[in-house]
Amino acid sequence: MKKQALWVLPIAAAFALTGCGGASDNSAGSNGGDEAKALTAEQTTTVVKSLVGDDSDAKVLDSETLKSALPDSKKLIEQMNIKPEKCAELVTQQGTEDLDGINMAVAMITSGGTASTTYSVAGYEDTAKLDKTKEMAEKKDMQGCDKFTMSMSGQEISASAKILDASSDADTTIATQTSMTVNGQEFPGGAYQIQGLVGNNAVVIAYSGGDGSESEADVLKKLTTELNKGVAKIKETAK
């Protein structure tokens, strides 16, 4: 099983993908009797749509669409020149691993300017991939990649990330904040992500591109509220 860097998801969210594991291994593992069962592809879409509500501008991608877009996403992400090299491996894996055994839906809402919120919901039928995701979330380890640089299509990006102190209604919660400069200029508001694991499912809320007027605590509070909505909907749906 290859390593993942969950904290880079605000960047990878631009490609409408959350981190996945490596080769498929449908071994038994995390499906306890009282845990929320893995959502079906249709159910992940239902949960994502409930999170974006009546926002007519929301772009919703279902599991089939995400899987069909994977080859093009791989090509795009692999064009990135990321330093140090060990972080390049971690970042590119966010959009280049297979989605076998994972049902997923993603929605993105833009709120003026460069600000956007991305909602990702995944149901893990492949419990080996779920176990790896859970392990990474519980360790809260950035694996020495709290700082990295990335260049692509003439854009030079420097990023630094930190893990935030967060809790939610999910079984396991991890939140991060990433600060970025693009071509030497600070990217307003940075990027935030909060992830919650619920039984055999995961929900991720990522926010980036704000104007910087909100405090870190306020952004985290809003994302936690959204995450808790997703947790409640998953528990209701995955009965």
C-alpha cells in the first residue's frame, strides 16, 4: 500500500479527487457490526447533494464520472514539478491512484472571486484502503512534507501546512491549513481541509481562496459544522 498525504487535498481538490489507496485488496477489516456500512455510488451522490443543498451553481461529479476522468487527471497532476521529491510522490498520488473498491461523489461551490468549497464523500467497499486512510488520519503525520514547492504551467507555488486541533461527530477527525504563495504573491486565505471517517465512509470538506478576513478558528468552526452535517447524513443513509 503506497503512502498518502491527506493534508494536500485542498490542492488536489481542484482535480475533483480525494486520496485513495494503491492496488485493490478487498480483504475484511473495518466493517464492524455497529459501523456505518460503505455507501453505494448512488448514496454518495445523495449525501453530497444534501450538503450543497439548493445551490444551483454546485458542480456535482458522481462516482462514474470521477472514475472516467481519472486518466486525464493523472496526466495533469503528473506534469507538476514538486520539490522535495518525496513530497512529489505523496502529492501526485492524490490523483493518480485507482478508485477500485471506492464509491465517491464530489461537489464544488464557488462563492465569488477565487473562493471555493469542495465536498467529497467516499464509501469504502475495499476495507484495506479504508484501513490505510484511517491509519493516516489517526497518525496526523505530514511525513516531513510540511513545506514544499510546485511548478506547473508557468505557476510557481510555495506551500507550508500544519495540522489543526479539531474534533467532530465523526469517528476520526483530521484538519489542516495550508498557506501558499503563487509566483511570489500570497494566495489569499490559504486552504483548509477537514476530514471525518464514519464507519466505512469518509467525508472531506475543503475550502480555499477566501479573502483572508476570517480567522482560522472561524473557518474551522464553519467547516466542522458542514462536516457534522455530512456525518449525520451518512449515518442516516448507510443503515
